[in-house]
Amino acid sequence: MNHFTETIKLLENSNFYYVIIAGMDSNYSYVNTHYADAFGYIAKNMVGKPYHITMHPDDTKVCAEVAAKCFENPDRSFPATIRKHDGKGGYIITQWEYRAIFDAQNQPDGVFCMGYDITEYEKANQQLEVAKTEIEEKKSILEQIGWEQSHVIRRPVANIIGLVNILSKMEIDQNLSNICEMLSDSAEQLDKAVNSIVKKTD
């Protein structure tokens, strides 16, 4: 326990970190002010209460598994992501580091846990994943548009240009010649526009 005394003193009034100690009886033996304030609506005094009263029932298994790893590897800390009641019927997401505590006789004495709220980070991460998916979908659509512009639209445009060239070499009156010239200009402009779009989608 002495090993964690300085950390407990340092973070007793932290505005960011939660610090708790759960005894071998699975009850809280210590909580810092930040944790007490955050979950005070569950119990005014957490000490002596079961550790699981603040968390999603499914995450108690995570705690048990991580605590077991701590006692198997007393010189290491292990991470755990735990959902905690938010007091509004939902949950916040918290990230923790667990470390085993041993008494003076080197017997297991509890688990030291330090954590913080990562709810906003997780929300931002989820939004990023959604955005990435949307970007990939739009990229796929753009690639399809590029392919269609290159292979579907350019073919009839090339045909129009070819037909106009044939017409322009025939004996036609001036009026029809003017129309052919306008068709040729329009077809070339369309071909350039298609080329430009294809390059942007590549």
C-alpha cells in the first residue's frame, strides 16, 4: 500500500483522474474526490460498498479478468475499459490502469485503479469512423462516375466528332456547314469536360 501513497496524495483532488482501491472483499476501500463527486448519486460514501455498483453489469467480468492478471503479474499494470452509470440512464466510458496491491507480508491486499473519462474521445472516434466510411463510399461513387465518363460517355462523344468530320467533308450547303462546325465545337468542349472530370476522379 505504501507504494501507492504518493500517487494517492497527488491525485486526491484531481479534476481529471479517478483513483479507487478495491479490497480483496471486492468493496471500495478508497475513492478520491473526483470519483466520489462523479458517482456520488449512487452512494454518498463509496467506501465499504461493492465495486460494481457504478458500472455496467457486463463489465464486471472485465474487472475480474484484469484483476486476476494483476496478481499473476505483480510488477505490471493492465488496462481496462469500463462503462460507468452516468446518472441519466446511460453510461460514460472510462479507461483504467489496474495494479495489484500486496500487504507487508506480501499477501494480496487489493487492486489500485487509476482512470479517466474517455466518452468524448470515443464519440469523436466513432464519428471519425463514420466519416471514413462515408468518404470511402463517396470515393467508390467517384471512381464509378470516372469510369462511366471515360468508357460510357466518351464513346458517343467520339462518335459525334467522327460523324461531324464525315459530314464536313461532304458537299453540303453553308447552313449545314455552320451547323456541323457548331456541333464539332460543342462535341470537343464536351470531350474536354469529360477528360477533366475523369482526371479529377483518378
